[in-house]
Amino acid sequence: MTPVNDQPAPERPGRKRSEDSRMAILAAASELTAEVGYAGLTIEGIAARSGAGKTTIYRWWPSKADVLLDALATKADLYVPVSDEGSYTADLSAFLTASFALGRNPQVAEVLCALMAEAQINPEFGKRFRASFLQNRRDALGVILDRAQARGDLPPGLPPATITDIVFGTLWYRLLATRQPLDQQLANELVSTLTGPRSDSAAPASRRRKQP
Amino acid sequence: MTPVNDQPAPERPGRKRSEDSRMAILAAASELTAEVGYAGLTIEGIAARSGAGKTTIYRWWPSKADVLLDALATKADLYVPVSDEGSYTADLSAFLTASFALGRNPQVAEVLCALMAEAQINPEFGKRFRASFLQNRRDALGVILDRAQARGDLPPGLPPATITDIVFGTLWYRLLATRQPLDQQLANELVSTLTGPRSDSAAPASRRRKQP
Amino acid sequence: MTPVNDQPAPERPGRKRSEDSRMAILAAASELTAEVGYAGLTIEGIAARSGAGKTTIYRWWPSKADVLLDALATKADLYVPVSDEGSYTADLSAFLTASFALGRNPQVAEVLCALMAEAQINPEFGKRFRASFLQNRRDALGVILDRAQARGDLPPGLPPATITDIVFGTLWYRLLATRQPLDQQLANELVSTLTGPRSDSAAPASRRRKQP
Amino acid sequence: MTPVNDQPAPERPGRKRSEDSRMAILAAASELTAEVGYAGLTIEGIAARSGAGKTTIYRWWPSKADVLLDALATKADLYVPVSDEGSYTADLSAFLTASFALGRNPQVAEVLCALMAEAQINPEFGKRFRASFLQNRRDALGVILDRAQARGDLPPGLPPATITDIVFGTLWYRLLATRQPLDQQLANELVSTLTGPRSDSAAPASRRRKQP
DNA sequence: GCTTAATCGAGACGGTACGTCTAGTCTTCGC
DNA sequence: GCGAAGACTAGACGTACCGTCTCGATTAAGC
């Protein structure tokens, strides 16, 4: 996740990058965000809290948002499971349940909202955020959709990309716009909407047909 | 939309607020956002461009985002039609088509993304943005949903609030996250997903009835 | 002392100047100077305290220093006596005693120092302050010196202008530079220095001789 | 004269203070005072002219007056000689002649008047100005008076502190109040007044000799 | 009594500088 | 050569007053 210096051969002269500093900086960034909010987070503050110099931070991260993104990736077990639950419905349900649970963590939600905000305002960070974080999440859902397609239980009519937009759109809208809790009921409603006719009572299996 | 002084009896002593200044400030804010982006927009810049004093801006708007929100509300014919098209499907389709068309305007999209970003970072502005702008849009869709409910052609199973979250969630996700164009195809897919062909057996045309 | 509108024929139509406002403004200026110091004195503060509009102050006085100068002239019985005490020594002594007593009033001293300061910084006010206030004081001493000259008991050797410079110089230096109290002993020493026992023959006090 | 950081052991980490910046700031302050006057002098102007950031100025000087005081001390050979001329009269005469010559320099006079004004208005600066500048000048004259006392040719009757008040009082009064030139004649008159009987009628010419 | 003119208070206006804050860079040291 | 400490230029922040202006309400004098 560190945006710089990921060459596989770190055979360079000079002192090595201090892993202690890196962790102290990431920890300081997370703590400060929790304490003063993203707006109050500054590179100077991170440097002071972590005991690092500003130069060290600027050397390794292009912006405070990148520090936070790195912290998020390092700390959080951010990646929800995509293991095969046997059916598209089950897979999707598991994915949404896990994603919503993650989004219900206020610390994580706060950071995610801040990063999405920064992505709007700072186009360079936006590229990195979309390419690394957002695309990762889409890819996770993509695995499920591919599997469903292979399995043949993906309802026709909606392209996978649209499903992805609807899923993440609804999730992010709750985070960013309504600040309503990401409750399980919404997850269920999304699943039923996307897996087809939430079908009255009977015949849950035959529901996705356009015409019988 | 002006955040101060909307009492119906403005019988106060002293010089009246200058409408010229107000318009010049709103215009300058819009122009500068287009020219240098939201990150490059400053109160000082708006003051310089508009010929107003910084004091005047701070007197009437709490932040640059509020200026932009006011400019948006003043300028844009931002409000999509909610006239009765005869059916829920037609109403929703018209609403989405008009909303997407608006979002395809790059100027408007840029400002919307910036305001949503600011709403994350500045909680006070967030409250105002949610209460005035976002809620307005939800209410517009609410009119359609209420009418559908009264008419009886709202598909059962999804609460109106969830439909609203899905519609605006998908729209905003495209704006904020994928930067993909808000094409008509997505609107159509949303309509068909939400009006649903889970339509029991026959009669594709009469499908929105609760009971035949 | 009011710097405007002292034409002898005030036969004009329209509302007359409000003496109430004038007094309220002068009082507010004096009070505020005592409370927050000259640096903290502002036209806005005077207006707020006095209940007058800023326009009213600007209409009649060019600066806050002029308000204070007017207040000083209106309030203080600022003018020390120059009545004939019978001899130059007695006249000078009485003048100095009265002047020093005035300067020992901390309120008056504070205002005088502030006005002298403003006179350095604001040349226009400097002209007015020198022409009206400082020259008045010099003229008062001039009466005594003229009388002495006419009487014949002015010691030769020092031109009256130089005596004036020494007297007021010492007084102002104590106010501005050393902030030492203007004690009676200094007045006495000034008198004896300026009336001089160069007094050739008579020599009432023989103390100042280099060699007897 | 630098108000901060005169510890003898500057063994601190970090970048050293830039002497280039310091000199550029002092020069800019002097030039701007000459060009636009003390009232027109601003920290922003000094920063712009000198190429320094405002932060740098605020880091090292508490006010624009302190910058000017530092500039005066750095630039001017401000300190008049107090070398032993053989007699009190000669010493005092030399001191006054040199002091008056300095005060005849319009640049220096302008700055001195401004600093004395600021000392009235800004009490904190007043303390510094009195303690560093004014007291230095009094001390210089004190050397002469001490020497005279030791030598035995100080006229009795006037305490040294009073002599000091009269000398500097007259000097400053000319600068601040009358704006009359500090001419040599006034210096002579002061000397003769303070050294005692300017010798009655006879032999006015021979009085200032050291000893015949 | 009506008109006319100057006053009054209130308060918005375009400005300027303030002193603070943070950004991002540069320099100097110790390890 | 890395990393801390900290000084550097740069520039926006939000505030405080400035001095000017518009506003509606008063208050007289002259017609």
C-alpha cells in the first residue's frame, strides 16, 4: 500500500527505512483522526504525535490521506470473505453482511468518508484511491458475480457492473449522505432486489424470470 | 437559500443588503470552481474576483461550500420534474432521466462532488447540505413514490426509503467513485430493477398492480 | 476645540447638531481610554459605548485622537494660572507647581502621552496638536517670561524660547520616557536652575558655585 | 538586540537562523519607514520587500517597532563618544554636540520619534525601549557625570538624575514637539545653564575653557 | 402647515492588515 | 545517508477596524 519504494530489490546504500517510524506515523494518523477528525488532521500533527520529522512523512506519502489509506490497509482486516457459499444469493448475502458490518464500525466509517471526500478534492489522491481501494472492493464482488455467472444462477437482465454500482452505491450513500446505520435489513432488501422477485411467498427459486 | 435573515418582516434599520454583491459573489464562486477546482477555491479569491470584501462573504455565508451551494440553488434549474406521467414506471423513468441528465453536466457534477466531500469534512456544512439539498432531492422522489402508493402500482417488498437509497446511491456512486458517465442505460436498468418484472405470471403490461 | 463648523453665522436650515451626542461621545472616549488604553480605543468602540453612529463621529472629528483632545479640553481645567506672583521666580515656581500637579493625574498623563504619540505617527493630527495644545502651553509660559522681561528680573543669557524648551522638555521627558513622578523637587530644581544664582554679587544661595 | 535566543550555548538541533533573512528584514524596515513613514510601515510590507515570510518576522520580533529598534541598533553608530575631554564642561559639550548632530539626521529622527510614540501606545514595547535604548543613552551621560563628580567639577545643587532629565528632555522635546532643528546654539545654552553661572557680565567668551 | 435641509441611529459595503496556521522545502546536526 | 529538529518562503485563514455609503426617522427653520 505504500505508494513509493516497492521495488523488490532494496539493495541500496544508506540507512534502511525505519519500520518503527512507519508504524508510529500510521498509528498517530489513526489516533488523531479519531480525536480531532479528518479536518483537524495535519501532517505537522502526525509528525509531532509520532515523533517523526515532517520530512520523513513527506518522503514516503504524498498527502495525509495517503497516510490514512495506508493505515487503514495495514490495520484493518478490511477484506470481506468471498468464499463460495453455494449460491449467488448466499454469496451476495454474506458479502453484504460482512461489508455492512465493517461499515458499522464508526472508526472505519469516518476514515472511509474522509478518504472518499479527499478523493473528490485532490484528483491525484482520487486516482490512487479508486485504483487501489475502490477497485479492490469491486473486484471482490466481481469474484462472486463471476462465480454466479459460471454457476448460472446470476439473474439475467442486469450487467455485473450495474449490480456492483447498485451495491456499493447504496452502501456509500448511507455512509456519506444519510448517515443512517448500515442495518442488516437493508442488506436483505438489496439481496432480494438483486437476486430477483422478492417473490411473494412461494417459489423463491423460479423468481428471476422475465416471462415464464 | 441564504442562510441568514429570512424573517418575513425585514423592517430593520440600516443599509439594505446589496443584491449586486450577492450575485457577483455567487458568480465568482462558480467561475472560480470551474477554473481552478474546488481545492483551489478560496474566500480571498472569490472576494477578489467579485470585487466584494471578505467581510461581506463571511457576513452571509459560513464557508466557501455554502457559497457554492447557494450559487447552485440560485443558478441551476436543479429541480427535476415530478409531474404525473401516469404510472410509477413512467414517473420513475422521467425522474431518473432528468436527474442523470443534470449529473451529466460536468460543471454541476464537479460542484456536487465537492459539496458532498465538504459535507464529510465539515460537519456543520454537512448538516446544512443534508437538510437542504439532499433532503430536497429525496422529497422529490418521495412525491413519486407516494403517488405510486396511492395509485397502487408500487411494487411490494421494498420500502420507499430503500428505493430512495438505491436510486440516489447509484447516482452518487457513479459521480463520486467511478466517474463513469451517467448514461441512460443505467437509468433504464435501475427502473426495471426497481419496478421489477418479478411480476408474477402473465401480463407484462399490467404488472405493477398489487393484485390483478 | 471642535475642528469643524465654527463659522460665526450658523444660520442654516436643518437639524442642529446634538449636544447630547457630542458629550456622550467625549465621555465614552475618555472612559474607554481609561479602560482599554489608547491602543484599544476605536471609533467603533466609541460609537457603541456612546450610542452614536460612526457617521456622527466622523462628521465632527477627523480621528480618535481629535476626539480625545476635544474631551481633554472640554473636561480638564487644563490651564494653569499665570497670575502675577510678584517675581519671575515666584511666577515660574507657581507655573511649574501647577503644571506638575496636572501631570501627576494619571488619567491626564495617559491621554497626553497618547496624543503626543499620535502626533508623531499622524502628521495631520500633529499639526493640530502642536498648534492648539502645545502652543497654548508655550504661550502661557510666554506670558510669565514677557512679564519677567518687562519687570527686568529675567536672568540674561538664556533666550525665552530656550527656557520654554527646557521647562516643557523636562516635563514631557518625565511623562514619556522615564515615567517617574513629576515631583515637586524637580520643579524646584528647574526653577533654581533657570532663575539661576549666576546672580553675581548678591547670591542668596551660594551653593552652586564651582569655587567660592 | 535580538530579543530571543541569546543563550551562550546554541547547541540545538535543526536549521540555524538565517543571517541573510535577518539583514534583509532590517534593511527593508528601514527603507520602508523612509518611503512611507512609520504609520505606513506594516509587517506584511516588510515581508514582501525583504522576501521573507511573515512567520519569520513574527518568530524573532514581537512588533514592527522592535524590528526598527533592532535596525537602528545594528546600523547606526548610535553611540556618541564619552571620552574624557578634561573637564565636565568639555565632556558635556562634546556629548551634546554629538547627540544633537545625530538627531539632526532626519532618518534617525523620524525613527526615534516613531519608537518613542510606539512606546506610549504599546506598553510592552515601551518597557523594552526604555530598558534598552533610553537607559543606554542615560548611562552614557552618566559616565560623564560620574567622572565630573570624581574630578570634582560637577556644580553642586543639581542631582545627576535631574541633569540627565533636563538634557534628554530638551533634546526629545525638540524632536517630538517643536520639530525645530537641534542647533548647536541650543547645545551651548544647555551646557552653560548646566555648568553653572554663565558668568555674569564679564568674560562670556572664556567660560567654556577647560583651564587656561 | 409644508417644505427643505441637515442631523441622527443603524448597519452593510469595499478594503487593509492583523496574527495564526499549515503546507512543503531546506539546512544542520547526530547516529 | 537516514532521520529529528526546526527555520525557511508562501499564502489562506477568519477577525477587527477603517472610512464610506445608504437607509429611514427626526428635528428644526423658512416659506
